[in-house]
Amino acid sequence: MSKTLKTNRLILRPLRPGDAPAVVKGVQDIETARWLTQVPHPYTLEDAQTFIAANLNAMPKAAAIEHNGSVVGVIGIDKDLGYWLDKSVWGDGIALEAAEALIDDYFASTSEDTITSGYILGNNRSRKILEILGFSNLEMERATPLSTGVEVDLQRMSLSRARWEARK
């Protein structure tokens, strides 16, 4: 799926090679990277280029989040919802708005009945977003984010198609 999704404030679109500098800017900050399990720190231009090359036209697996003409994050679903935002837009409702659009599209265009996700304990912003979206707790896992190398608790969550549809 290589389409573009539009919300009131956002454009969700396939990643492009030119997005690499914005991706680096967003995840090179340890305050962002520490909440992500698969992002190294420091995060380099080469890391971004490799990620983008592996995810070109891979929507909904990976999509750029554009706000006011700039890439401010990445979101994706590959049975598992994941996202990050540039710290400059934390608290603006962008992650929730992007996730709602992508989840709507995912359930409308696939036969999947469940999406999973999770958050590292202490990441109350992500916990709150997932709870608002209707995700419910599954199990606790241990994970070691590449950015810190320190083992942490990761709360796994799930969202059923039925619960998503009932939310509307």
C-alpha cells in the first residue's frame, strides 16, 4: 500500500530518501531514542538511509508523519503498531491523530483482527495514547533498547478489530 492518508493536520505517506535528515533529527535525541527498542544511539544519517531504503513504499509498515510541511515522526503497523515523534511536537496530539488514521486504514484494508503494541514502563505519553486508542494490557516483557543497552520492562498491549469498531 503506497497511498497517502490525510487527517485534519497531518499527512501520512510513504517514506522517501529525502526524509533521512528529518528522521535523524527526530531520533538522535536520547529522550526520544530511549523509548524505542530498535533505534541505536547515536543515530546517524546512514542509519536513517538504511531504515528508509528498507521501508520505501512500505506503508502501512512505515509512514512519514508530515505536519506543517515537515516530517515530524514515523508511524507504522506490521501487525504491531509503533511510532515516534520529534520531541518538538510532543504533547500536540499528533501521535494520537496519526495512529487513529493508520489504524482505521489498516483494519479497513486487511483481514487482521488484532494489532499489538507496547510501551516501555515510564513512557506515560505512549501508555496514555495506547489506552485512548483502546489497547488493553497483555503481558510484561523484558527488552533491551539499542539506544541504552539497559534492560527495561515493556508492557505489551493489544487492540481487537471489534474493540476498535465499537469505539466509534
